Amino acid sequence: MITNTLSGMVKNLRPLFFICMRISYLRNISFFLFGLVAVMFSASCTKTPTPQIIVVIPTVSTIKVIENLTDTSAQSGGVILSAGNGAIKTNGVCYSATDQTPTVADSKTSDSVYNPGTSVTAFTSHMHGLTPGTKYYLRGYATNSAGTGYGSVVTFTTLALNAGTNIVSVSTFAGTGVAGYMDGGASSALFNNPEGVAVDTKGNVYVSDSFNDLVREISSTGNVTTIAGNQSAGLVNGPAITSEFYAPSGEVVDAAGNLYVSDQGNNVIRKITPAGVVTTFAGTGAAGYRNGAVDSAHLTGASDSLAKFDSPQGLCIDASGNIYVADRGNNVIREIMPNGRTKTIAGNKVKGFIDATDEAAFFDNPTGVAVDSKGNVWVTDQGNSALREISTTGIVTTIFGSPNQENLLGYPSAITIDTQGNLYIADESGRIFEYTTSGVLNLLAGALNGAGLNNGAGGTALFNYPQSIAIDGSGNIYVADQYNNCIRKITVTPGI
């Protein structure tokens, strides 16, 4: 009886149990959902908002040089220094003969870029249908969603209608194209990787015959003789015939006929007098970077020291007798003054590409130097594929070129200047350029990456790793064509 009663009570309690359990389960779910919502709300309150990308107008630089100028066409371009956090929609140059600050509302080009994906991208612009003999204003531009950015304005004047074109001719001045060592007539003489060339006021051409460790002379009558060195690599001074050099490179002649040679392998600057005496003009023979006296006779005190260089290459001299050195291994430009002191005028030994003043500027393997009548020093900054200028106050400016514009100037190895101030540049990639005082870059001879030994018209001539360049008083240009083992001559005849 009792058992049945208990059994009935359990049966009656079972539905209530399940109802209570379900109520408890639902309550737990409610608490769980409430907690989940609270956590989510809390997380949403503390979540860091996604940064908003603000697009600004692009930053553009106009190439400061005009190429391939004719009466109706010209070539220019620019560099996009910053895309402004946005995608570039279009870029090129805008130009006008009337608007001195042209915009995209004027005539313009639309160009593709090269070196895309890098921090700095460049573009080349070709303009056609120009009016002959007309001055134009030009600047680079780039457009993104924020607007259009412009570079600085560059001016140029197209050639006059039917203007005569200069006739450029290239010949082999000395050497056969075969590496070796032989003096004699220019057409039969042999050289071995010549790296330096200079010319004096009498028309004699001097050659740094690098792999022969010699300094050679090509007389104005076309005879080749050895004037210093004995084919043994070393650092020996004294009579020229017993002296020793190690991979001589750049050269320059002063007003008295002394020849200065950057003895690259010995890290010194050598001097050869007209009487045939060789001395070490500056440097200790050990690679290094130190300003100071050129030699022991010029030491001024106990703390004074001798100057040191590292693989010096190009040389030039100004009217006051100051010698400038492209100290390639140190990434600096040095000056050796007539008072026997060596100082740094630009660069700071660290590779880079920065325009600034004096030692705050950066270079990358400078190879060639030239000085104009005003005292400005021009530098072929090979590692940066750029032409740089050092003003008389020490301000370094990039005239044109950059590490991302190798097709423009390539790997400039040397530079020289004529009496009118026009610059001539040898490019290791196989080209010889003229940069005029009006800011026009002309390709005189050679072809980009077109190595060979072809003579004839400038456009068909080929070089192989041209290393040095010099010009005589008559405007004849001489090139040390290193891998062709010869000296080339370029003549320019004005068009009628």
C-alpha cells in the first residue's frame, strides 16, 4: 500500500521535475546568452578602429633634361616620388608654349612607368608635333583620387626649321682592338684595358694603360710611346722608365705640362714632370680616408697626418691649380690645393643619394669630375646613375638621373668639359653623351648595351665599356674604350 502510494507520488512528481529542469535549463541559456551578448558588447566597445587611409596628391619631380630634341619633337619625363597613398591613374608631362605653369588642361602625354613597385618610379615622355624654333614650358604630373601633383617647370626651345644637324664621326685613334703591349704607330700600337685619357695644349694624348701598369703618350703626329712604368705592378718613384704603377686610371695635365695620374691600385695620386720624373703627389699607398698633407714636406705639426684615398679615379684641375679627385672607394670628392693640403668638398664616405651641402651630401661610387670656368665641380655619380653638381659654396645638386633611371644615363664613368661649358659624358653601358649649356642631352655616339667595335657615324658606332673621356682645343673628343683595348676619337662637324 505504501509502496504503491510512493510510486504514484514519483509518477506525479516526474512531470514537475522535468518542468523544473527545463525551466532551469532555459534560465541557464538565458544567462548564457545574456553573458555572450555582454561579452560581445564589451569587446565591441574596446575594439581598435581600423585606421583610415588618407589619400593625398602625388609628389612628382620633372626630369631636368631634354633628350632627342628636333624641330618638332623632344623627350622628357619625370619621377613619381610618392603616390600619396593612392593608386596613380595617369602620369606624364604637360607642356605649353604660352602657359608658363602648364597643367593637364594643356597638351600632355600619358606614359607607363618603369621600376614599378619600388619606392620611386619613373616615366619617359615623348612629345611630337611641336612648333619649330619655339620655347616651351614643361613639367611632370601624376594624378590619383586626391588630385594632380606637378613637378618643377623646365623650359626648352625646339630647333629652327631645317636646322642643320651636326655630323658625328667615330674612328679608332690608337690600338687594334687586341690586348697587348706595343709602342709605335697608332694603328699598330697595342694597349691592355686603357682606363684613363687626357690631352694637353699641344694635342698630345696621354693614356693610363691600366692592365699594363703603364702611362703612354700618343703624340700629335700619331706615335705611341711609353712615358712611365715598366709593366711591373708596384709603387716606385724616380726616373719614369724605372717607376712602377698599379692599375693607373684618371689623368689630368696642368698648365706647366705636369701629368697627374690617379694610381688606383696604389690608392695614390702620382705626378709625372715634363722631364720624366715620377713622384707620389698625394696618398700613402694604403687605402683609407683621411684629410691632411699631400706629402711629408707639407706636414704642419705633430698631430698633422698624410692624406689617404681609396681607389681614386677621375681627376680634373681648375685655373688656380686645385686638383679634384673622384675618390671612388670613399664615396667622396676631394680637393688637393696648391698649398699641399687635401680636403673633402662633398660626401661623407657612406653610400647614398642625398643632395645637401658639403659632407652632408651622399654619393655612390663617384667616378668622374670636371670643373667649369666658374669653379663648379661636376660629378658622374656612377652608383646612382646621376649627374651631380657641387657649387662653389659646397651645395650638391642632382642635375638629372637617379638609381631608378638607369636607362637615362646608365653607369656614367667619366666627364669632361669644353671651353663653352658643354659637358661630355662617357657611359659604361656603351654611350657617349653631350649635355649642353641649354640643358639638352644629346646622344653623340654608341648604343645602350650595344657592345662592339664599330666606327663611322655616331648613331652606328659601338663602344665596349668606355671608361674615360677628354676633349682638345679643337673640339675633338677622345675616349678610353677599355674592353676594346683602344683609344677612340669623335669628331663633331656643325651642320649647315
